[in-house]
Amino acid sequence: MSTAPETVRDTTAERASRLLMDTYARQPVTLVSGSGVWVRDAEGRELLDMVGGIAVNVLGHAHPALRQALQEQAAHLVHTSNLYFTEPQLELAQRLVDSAFESRVFLCNSGTEATEGAIKLARKWGRRERGGATGIVCMEGAFHGRTLGALAATANRRYQESFRPLPAGFTHVRFNDLEALAAAIDDTTCAVMLEPIEGESGVHPLDPGALQRIRALCDERDVLLILDEVQTGMGRTGAWWAHQHDGVAPDIMTTAKGLGGGVPIGAILAAPRADVFEPGDHGSTFGGGPLACAAGVAVMRTIDDERLLENAVLVGDYLSESLTSLAADGMPVDHVRGRGLMLGVGLTRDIASKVTTAALGRGVIVNAPTPRTLRLVPPLILTRDDADEAVRRLRAAFADVEAG
Ligand SMILES: Cc1ncc(COP(=O)(O)O)c(C=O)c1O
């Protein structure tokens, strides 16, 4: 086999641009392995991963419990279709229900697929129980996924514009504007859908008490409450599900991201009232496959075994304080938003993308969901020492940006 001379061999970026559709703004780094909260790139540099595959790698990288579960399951059954029962699927469903509220589960493969299923459930419920109502009231700044229904629920013109017509029946009100929400619910509404903390818009939490008022409003007006816990779930905020901090439960909940610890999986939970699917209404070839479910079981078990909900609060609060204190040291930090290990650092200027690049140079991975926000959604195994290291590196990155 002949090897191309160095001069004509493609760089990684050139190969990617020739082979992969142009949908992501990638950082110029190729990751090859990981361990705990660290990943290693092709040049052998160690990077502290404060993004965790965007709130996915909750156990970090190459966690022994997840590796073992995947290896054992791969040696037995990887896929069966949903025409048969498998034990991992039932065990995961049991764990999900036990962690959340009285419900039954539909398993799928991603966050957007969970959103689609939730929309279908709500619409079927509206047809049956609310005189044919099919409208869904969503929030500005929300992100529910990229497939057409989820995109219609996601009020971001830039994401939507090229793909119209989108499914009809979605309206949007300002996040945290409960008067506008009350006004938007009418006879055509079957559900209200929102994230307890908006992630993609830059980590914006609901105001204290707002979720309880939204729950009460949905009850008064007899519409379903759908909570998208794709990003806030799986212990990230210090409870299994962010809504549990408020002592209320939704009628429908979606989750994905951290559920498989990096293996693609999503889920919809429906309380008895909203559990209206019948045979033939919905399905997914890969959804709830034994490999992904074994991963989900291992992740949920390890979160319990390693007390990662408590860790998310302890280390999250510590990290939040350390990041806040950067402001006092003259760094361009305005404030820190979020809860547990879901943090948004509000900057004083539109330099988030420059900071992410500088941070990479300093060996820490952070993400910039908006020009003025850094997002940190690291693995839930993060320690205080890791947090110190991340802040040290971030401090150096800020200095690099300030130095121009
Ligand atoms: C809150 C929320 N919902 C849904 C999604 C879509 O998930 P996926 O990318 O797995 O389709 C995301 C992804 O970022 C999300 O943050």
C-alpha cells in the first residue's frame, strides 16, 4: 500500500470538509481517548472536559461501571427490536419510574425523538380529552431538538427559517412571563412545554416558585404540562430531575443526553392521565435496545452508588462560587447562573467564543452557547480539585483574551 507524501496528505479539517456535511462549528482538535474528567487529543494533550459531550458524559469518560455493562451486554444481545421483551429495558424503565413520578415509559434514541413522542402524546390526549385541542404553548429561548416537530417547538428563527413549512399549532411566550403564558392558553391548547432551566439559550433558570405556578395554571386550565429534562435531568442539578426541587411533577417528561452516559438513548415518561398511546401509535426500531438500556441501568446505578446527586450540589456550588469570584479579580465575568453542575457564566462582553478557543489552548474544554455566555456542564464525578483546576485554566484563558 502506498502512503501519500506528507505534503499532499489531507489535514483532518480538510478531510472533514470533504466528507462531512457542514453542520457544526468544530474546535480544531481530534479527541482520541478519555479517562474520568479528562480527554486526550491526537497530539497527546490532556484536556479537562467541562462540557462532557454537552451534558452527556455524566460518569465522565471510560467509567469502569459503564464499560463493564456495555462489554457484558454486547456479549449477550445488542439488538432485538421491540417485538420481544428484554430484561435491560424493563430494569431501566423501573429505575426511571422510581426516580421520577408515577408513570410508564417509552424508550427512544435521542432528545429530539423524545420531544416528538411527547408532542404526539399531548395531541392524542387533546383530541380525546379536550375537545380536539392540539396547540402547544412553548417558551422563547427554548431548545427541544432539530426534527420538524421539535423545531417548531424551538422558537429560534435561525434554526427554523430554511425548513418551513413547520408543523402548525405551536405558540411561544417569554420564558418566566406567567401572565403571557396564562393568556396564551386557550380552547385549542392541549399542553404547555418547557425546560426547567433553558440550556441552549445560555442556562436560564425558571424564577423561584414559577414551576409551581405553571403546574397550578395547567391544572386550572386543564392542559398537560410537558417538562423537557433532556439537559437538566439525570442528576445534573442535584436532584434526579430538576422539577423535583419544586415539589411538583409534570404529566409528561422527556429525557436523553446523560441517560446512557454517552450511548444514544432517550425516554418519555407519562403520568397515568397522559399515558394515552395504544398499540400502533408510536414506535422506534432502535428505541430501548438492550445495549443502550444496559448503559442506562449502569449509569443510574452508579449515580446512586457514587452519590453523584450530592456531588453535583457540593461541587456545583463550589464551582459556581469560584467562577463568581473571578469577577472580583477583574476578569470579564458578570455573574453565574444555573444549579448544580449546570452553570452559565455571564460575561461582561461578547467574548465567549474567543474564551472557548483560548481555554482549549490552556487545556480546558468549555462551551459558548451565546456570545456572552460560557456553559459548563461537566461530568457529575467532578471533584473540588478538578473544579479548582478548571478555574485556574479558565483564568489563564481570560488573561490570554484580555492580552489580545
Ligand atoms: C433541552 C433539550 N431538549 C432537546 C434536545 C435535543 O436533544 P438531541 O440533540 O439528543 O436530539 C436538547 C439538545 O441539546 C436539549 O438541550
